[in-house]
Amino acid sequence: MKKSGRLPFLIVIAAALAAGAAAAGISTLLMKRVVNAEPSKPQKVEIVPITFMYPLGEQIVNLLEPGRFLKVGIELEILAKGSPKSVEQKASANHSGGHGEPANNEKPLPPVAASTKAELDEKRSKILDAVIEELSRSSFRELLTPQGKRNLRERIKKAVNKMIESGEVQHVYFTTFLAQ
């Protein structure tokens, strides 16, 4: 009888030892996989371009020919390239109303676009001066043709892009255009 009482006890101990050995083997195998695993490749982050419209308002300038003038409304489509950090610095440095504040019906811009808009607001006088200079270099005959208007848009685009760092003019739109 003694032998029959020991048998279940030995089976239980053997099963426990086998389970422990199996657990140790599995954990060792998993640890090797974790240690030897290749470092994960950086995930590709899709960058969505952020564009917004920046109105310059209506400008009236004299054209090259005496007695001729141009009245034109201009809006710039801007591709934001700023960084959110620069927005925080500019917002804390000089927070003033005016052109930088969105109208009540406008959505607030994402931080990157807000940084670019802050730069545009800061350089607004210089931008307007460059735009007026480009407008004044135009001739009446040139502005009567579609190609002349396209050339003017391109000249304005290049002039403004030379001035800004945190964004880029993608398109120039004329909202009003009257040449006399």
C-alpha cells in the first residue's frame, strides 16, 4: 500500500517539474526573440500640406503709361511651412490685434499655419510695398491680356516668396481687377 500512495504524489511532482521546465523554455525562447528582434523601422508619417488664404486687400496704383491706373484686389494662397514652436514665441513676444486676429466666422489656424500667418502679419508692410512695386511696373496693354495677368501673378508670387521663410505663396488670386 505504501507504493500506491506514493505514486500519485510522484506524478504530481513530475507534472509540476515538467510544467516549470516548459515555462522556462518558452520564456527563454521569447526573450531571445525580443533581444534578437530587429529594431522597428520608423513609421512613415504622412504630412498633410496646410494652405490658407491671406488677403492683401485692394490696391490702386499708377501704371507705366501716364494717366493709366490699376485697381486690384489680391489674395495669396499660402502653403504653411512654419513650426509650432515659433508660433508660441511670437504669440508671447507681441500679441496685438489687427490683421493677425481671425474674424469671428474664421476657424483658428493649426499651429504651423498660425506661425506662417504671424510672419506674414509681421512683414505685411514690406509685402504690400513689393506688391505695389510689381503692380506699378505693369503696362496697360500687358494687363489687358490673360498672359499679362498670369505674368503679373508670377512676379507677385516671386516677390513675396523672397520675403517669407515659414511659408510659400502657391497661388495669387485677383479678387477685383480694373485697369483704366
